[in-house]
Amino acid sequence: MRRLVAVRLLHAVVVLLVVATVAFLLIKLAPGDPFSYESTSLTAEVRAQLRAQAGYDRPLLEQYGRFLGNAVRGDLGYSQLLRVPVTKAIASRLPNTLLLMSLALSLSFAFGMLLGVFGVRHRDARAGRVTDRATLFVYSLPDFWLALMLLLLFAYWVPVLPAGGMVDPVMHPYMGPAEALWDRLKHLILPLTTLTLLLTAYIVRYQRAALLEALPADYVRTARAKGVSEGAVIGRHAFRNALLPMITLAGLAFPLLLGGAVFVEKVFSWPGMGMLVLTAISVRDYPLIMAAVMVAAAMVTLGNLLADIAYAWADPRIRTR
Amino acid sequence: MTSARARFGRLDAGTRVALVVLVVIYLAAFLAPVIAPYGPTEQLDIVGLKNQAPSFAHPFGTDRFSRDLLSRVLYGTLVSLSVATLAVLVSAVVGTLYGLVAATAGGVVDVVLMRALDALLSIPRVLLLIAILALWDPVPLWMLVVLLGITGWFEVARLVRAEALAAREREYVAAARSLGATGVRIMFRHLLPNVLAPVIVTTALNVGNVIVLEAGLSFVGIGAREPAASLGTMFQDGTEAFAGTWWGALFPGGVIVTIVLCFNVVGDALRSSLDPRQLGAARLGTHTAHLRVASATAE
């Protein structure tokens, strides 16, 4: 077990190094740099000065070394857009994404696993087929499309909910505590519904597959032979074994928790990580873009690492190896 | 060999409908230059025909530049389908080569190639594409195809490697090797035919996903753009003022959803008929591949 963790950690470090290198090369290969924007007030000398200040005139290898050194020390550069260190910009948006995503993920894992069991339990009945079809339909909806349709429906045609943002931009500071909370909830409903619907569909499919894979196993046959009801066979015996793939899924979902869903945040103007990246891109804030890519990659790596460890912890067959 | 018609007849109704719809959409898109009533960027009458609701003359309505939306959607489908189809082809070729080389070479080369693959897989595709497209903005359409292609081959490479590793142990490969066949010859003559079928299936089914991906990128303004507007570009365009002119977003968006839904229905049917033993597992595609790898290394 300890050896497995050590090996996985080493892999994670290598992966992050490769990602950092890719990020660095991307920046260097891209045409232009942060100081090549058009401006009449910028003379060639000033530009050169600015570049020298940022270290852009040094040899590439030296720049690479400094980039890596800074990244290791947690210094990801300075955002030109927000005029604060990149880490600070990320820290200011992270709670918003975390709020939305933790709610969406908890709800969808709960619904998804329940519906997955329900669908398999009634797989030969009408209810099961309806669940199956509905899941496939929702699963096929692009996130930005569903987000916009819900927005159109509930913010324009039946204007019961706000169209975007986290709070009412004008009235929120003047609201009492209860009213302010309701205001926040109202803003949360649409993005949360969009994400929960899509993630639930995803999880149901996963759960269903895992359950169906567990059904031909010997212990399921044993359970049936000794007269366990079909509901308990699926809900208890198969379900526990189908939980293992859920660990992988949780690992895959981990980056979403902190990285946010770019398109959904964009549609609902949710001021989270995804929006931050999009804004950074629209004004070509290079350090912020690269930091976002690296942070996201780190999240994926961490998610995989945690999933691997959790897998080994939960499954003795892996642990004993 | 069963005839194609007999096979088609054995599919369930939903799958048949999905297949037919896909064929119709592909045909309509590729016949767009012939059947579209107007050009995609043709401004009919900027004063009199602006933002017209759907009617007999303009079944999908017109947009704020008085362009006929039916024609635009037809051409946009053509762009979306072409971009996605070509991109998955690029992915298939790169992924197949990578996986074959890893499996044939084995040893250290295999380990290094697979570790590199892990690293590449850990960069979220959407974010990487957004970063690249924004840094090189504006990107020509063929470049968009290449970018979508070279960020989508990782799963193919894993699949191919796994299949090729299995095929490598067969007797005919040993026979070929003892006859003095080179590694390259074994790779292309003996391993490639074995991995082709699963590659073609996953590739074909991925078209739907890539259409969504491209549409998403176009939706934030960095994918396909005028004059080669895709469905995503049009959907974005339609949402700009969509409260009043709902048709501008509804029809391009509807086509995207229809295409993806059909691909997923066909995919589900295909996977469960290829692998009836486990009705579910294979349905997950990429993520089961991940699972498989995890459990394969664990056993």
C-alpha cells in the first residue's frame, strides 16, 4: 500500500512537470507576448524595457528554469487583467466555484446512484426503460445548450428567476439576512439545476453499467439462490461492488469541483474559475491563462491520485499486490 | 455474411430511427450547396426581411442580417460535420500509430510513451483548446480541425495499445517474426488489421462529442467563424438577442442536440451488440477504458 502511494506520487510529479513544460512551450510558441499589443504611446524602447523587466529577453532555458522554480514556490505570475498575483485572483474566485460545484456534485451523486439502482432494478419494466431513455437524452444535451434553454425558459419567458450572477447587483447590499439568503438561493437555482441534470445523467449511466457488470458474478447468483429479493440483490449485493467504479468517477469529477464548468459559468455569468479563464482569454492575460491550465491539470492529477489510493484502500485485491 | 438490410432490420426501432436521421442530416449537409434556397451569408433584404419569424418562405426564419436561417443551418451543419469528422480521423490516425508503436516496441519505449500519455490526459481538453485557440487567435478552419484532432487521440492510443498487445501474442505474429518479418511489417501487416475494427467504431461514435466540443468553442467565440460558421457559431449568434427571436438559437441548437442524441443512441446499440456479455460496461467508452487500465494494472 505504501509502495503504491509512493509510485503514484512519483507519477503525479512527472505528469505535472510535463504539463508545466507544455504550458511554458505554449506561451513561448504563441505569437506575441503581453507587451506586443498595439498602442501609440508605447515606443519600441519602452517595449524592450518592459520585456527586460519581465525577463523576456533572457535565454529560453533560463526563462524555463525560472518559470519552473517560481511555479514550485507557488508563484504563478502576475495577472495583468486584475493587477494582483495570479494565485490571489484564483483564490478570490475559487469559493464561488466550490459552492456551486460541491452542491451540484453531491446532488448528482445522490440522484445518480439512486436512479442507477432504480433503472437496473426495473430494467425489464417500463419504468426502467423510461429512466434509461431519459438518461440518454439528458446525457446527449450540450451543457451550454441546456443552460441557455433553462435561462430562456425561467428568466425570459416565465421570468421567475434571475438571469445571471450570484446576487442582485443593485439591491443585495440593502437586504436583510433572510432576504439576502433568498437572493443567493434564487441565483443558484438555474446553474445548479443545469449542472445537476447533466452530471446526474452521467452518473446514472456509470452506475448502471457498473451494476450490470456486477450482476453475472457468483455472489449474486448465491444471493439469488438463497432467496434474497431482487431489490436486495441489486440494492445491497451488487450495489456495494458497483461502488468501486464510483471511486474512479469521483476522481474524474474532482477537477470539476475546483475548476468549474466553463460554459455553464459563462451562460449564467457565475463569477467562478471558468469565467475567470474566459475573461483572461478575452484580454490575453497570459500568466492567468497558463496558471489556469496548470491548476486544472494539477487537479486532474490529484483527482486520479486520490482515486487510485481510495481504490486500493477499498479493494483488498489491489492492496495486497 | 448477412446483408446490410437484414442487420438493419434486427436493430430496435430507436436505433433505426437514429441511423436514418443521421443519414438524412449528413445528406442534407453535404447537399447544402444544391438544396439550400439561399447562400449562407446572403443578405436578402436588410430592411424588409430582418428577424423574420419562421414562415413558408423561410421555414427557420431569418436573422438580424436578413439571412435565411434554413440555408445557414444547412451550411453550418456541413461545417460542423466536416470539422468533427475530419478531426476524429486525425485522432484515429495519430492514436493508432502511437498505440501501435508503443505495443510493438514494448519495454522502456512503451513505458515512456504511456507515461507521456498520462500527462497529456491530465490536461483538460476544453481548457487546453481554449488556451491554444485564444493564444493563436484567429485560427483558420483547417487548423481548428488539426487542433481538435491532436487533442483527441489519447483514448484511441490506449485502446489500440491494449488491442495490439493482445494480438502480439498470437501465433501468426510469432510465425511472421520467425520468418524474419521486421517490426514495422508486423506492426502494419499483422497488428493493424486487428485493431482497426474497434478504432473505426470509437472514431465514428466520437463525431457527436467533437461536434459538441467545437460548438462549445464557437459558442465562446474562438471556434469556427464567419464565413465558415458552424452550428455553434450560429447558436451563439442566435442567443445574442434571443428573447425576442427564439428561432435564431432554437434551430442550430436543435440540430446539434439531434446529431449528438442519434450518435449516442447508435453508440449504445453498437456497443451492446458488440459485447453482449456486459450490457453496460462498454457503454461508458472512454471512462471504462480508464477503469480497465486501472484494474488491468492492479490484477
